[in-house]
Amino acid sequence: STSVYIGTSLDGFIAKKDGNIDWLVNFESAEIGDSYLQFIGNIDVHVIGRGTYEKVITFEPWHYEKKVFVLSNTIKVLPVHLKNKVEIISMSPHEVIKHLLSMGFSSIYIDGGEVIQQFLREDCVDELIITRIPILLVNGIPLFGLLNQPLSLKHEGTQVFQNGLVKSHYKRERS
């Protein structure tokens, strides 16, 4: 299954135009951290895009414990310390899922603005877990883009955190 777990501003942005997410830092809490750790405990593998990769590669130490696949047509070389932790692939969402399933992965975390939009456009997201942060950014990188058709989702539940964040969980309803 494929999952998106992401925070957005009330007006639907996941980052500022330059990719900066410093506005999220003010809302970090043990409760939020525990929620993320619970989610990540059920994940086998990460799929991120070039933009997300270029952001997280600046963090020390590398913070992913599980294998990461980076969707990119432009990145050709990885730093030596990431050789066994990261793989670069250039495939469509359907091909990525097929490839990862053939490698024995079954629970895939989709992350990064463009990658999430691609997977949604090709109807390759099984669950969306969106945490709304009480801030209006006015502009930035949007979570959602244009879709080829409407996608029906079933609300699984909503949790309100003590710091005002609201996490809602949706599963894709397929007929």
C-alpha cells in the first residue's frame, strides 16, 4: 500500500516557495513526534522526489532508517555514505510500485510535493494522512495539483493535538 503522511498550512501549502519548512518547527511536540513514529513503524520504504532529497541531504545525520528511493531524471551520483541507503530511479508511479513490490517492499511512504501530486494524478495513493497547521502561508508549494479525475476518499478518523494541529486520516475508496 502507498501512504502520504504530511503537514500543510490551512491554505494547503507544504512548504514556502523556496522549500523552507521552518514555520513547522514552532509546532513540534512529543505528541506530534509520537504520531509520526507510530506511522513510520508501519512503513518499509520511502519514495521521495529530487526537491525533498536535496533538502534532506543537508540534514546531519541522514535521518531515514529505511531504504529511500529518489525519483529523479537529473541526479546521477550519490554521496558515498548513502550508497546502500538510497537508490535513484526514474519511473512512473505505477512502475515504482511494481518495482518496489517485486523487491519485497509492501508499505510505501510517498513524500515530496511533486511526487505526491504525480502519485495522486495516477491514482496510486491508498491513504492520505494530512495534519493541518494553524497558519496561512499565502503562497508556497501546494500539496495538491490538478488531477485527471476526482478521487473518492473515506474518512478514517481525526485527531486534534494539544498544540492545535489537526490530523485527518483518509483511505482511497476504489469501486
